[in-house]
Amino acid sequence: MLPPLLSSPLLSSPLLSSGPQLSQSCELALPCCAEEGSLTCSKAPQVSGVRVQLEMCALWQQFDQLGTEMIVTKAGRRMFPTFQVRISGMDPAAEYVLLMDFIPVDDKRYRYAFHNSSWLVAGRADVAAPGRMHFHPDSPARGAQWMKQTVSFDALKLTNNLLDDNGHMILNSMHRYQPRFHVVYVDPAPNSHLHAHRNFCSFSFPETRFIAVTAYQNHRITQLKIASNPFAKGFRTTDPQDWTGGPSPPAGRAVWTAPPL
């Protein structure tokens, strides 16, 4: 059962979309979470000092340089790279809920131009898919537990099925998305709903943006996925000289014609 805070209007209101949000490559610091121009901290002390660092940052940046693509299917597909973070600055004794959502980067739909290997605007975006949030399965947990190891959202799946009833994140294919990570302090006060906006902070990493696709469009993305995904080692050979992508992948050649993972 969700804590009272999370069944409050916090998750059904614009708070998470309009609240203070900092964006910086690889590591985000929230010294105050205060609104711009404010002289006093607008956030609860349990979240005002939270810092989040993106794991596998170098790999995310490699994908970002090529234009990251993520597969969406009717049944749901896990992300690769997996969204993983390390957290510091929590109150070790306080309880927190961690969750993610995905917001459109813009109001456009895209298509891939194979003749020049680039993404082009194809028109206005389709009607936005129903907004959802993915709760980390270990939520709620004390800050001490969250901070002692990497937090991984490896169970999160992406789907293009508008009727999905499995709790997967619903995205429109050929649209660009920005993953967002939210830290919510579970306030035990009986009137916590009156100041729910003070009990959370949000983070986004520009290098984790991606275009949702039903099949990989850029063959270099397929190559890098196979070269860097440990579950794709059966699709590799051992000749690194055949790599034709941008940034150098891990050892082994990527056979980009293999079924993507």
C-alpha cells in the first residue's frame, strides 16, 4: 500500500512537472531546491540536500552523441542503458519513495532519414500518451538503505500500448522523451498533504534523452547496444577493427544486423 503522501494530490497535480528541477550532466546538486530568487529554502530539510549521480554516465554520453533510441513494444521492453543512480544527502532515518516518469522533450514527431543518417521533424506530436509514474519496487525505504548502493530501475519497461494494464510506461513511437527521477520524503505528519510540494525534488540528466522507436533506425545505435550490453554477447565477434560507429565501444565487434535487445 502506498504511503498517505503518495496517494495525495501530489502525484495527480502539476507539482512534479512544475516544481523546482535542476539539470546538469552526470551529477545534480540540490543545495536548497528553492525557487529562483528565493532567499529561503522552500523544501523540507529531508530533501533539500539530496544529491544524485547518474551511473554509467560515459556510456549514456556515447549513446547521446549518436542520438539514443529506446525500443517500445506492446508487451513492454526494458531500457538499455538501464537508468541507475547513486544518491547522497538523504536523512538516513527518514523514509523516501523513489519514482520515475517520462516527459516529451518537445511537441514534434520525428522520422529517420537514412540517406544522411539523421533525425528530421515529421510534423506535430501525436496526442500525448497517458501520464504514468514508475515506483521503485523497494519504496518506501529509509535514506540509509537508498544511499548504501546503486539504485537501479531495471524493472521499468516501455510500451506503446495505450491500453496497457501492466503498469508499463506508455510512450509514443518516434517522439523524444526526457526521463525524470523524483525523490519523495514520506512525511509522517498528519497534515503532510498541506505542504506536499516541500517534500520532493526532481532530477533530469540531458544525456538520457531518447527517441522511442519500434525498431532501431540508426545502425550505429544497434552496434553500440550490442557491443555494450552484457546480455548481447552472443551477437559479438572479436574483431574491433570492423567497428564503424562513433565513440569506440567495449572490446568486440558489434554485429548490427543481429536482433536488437
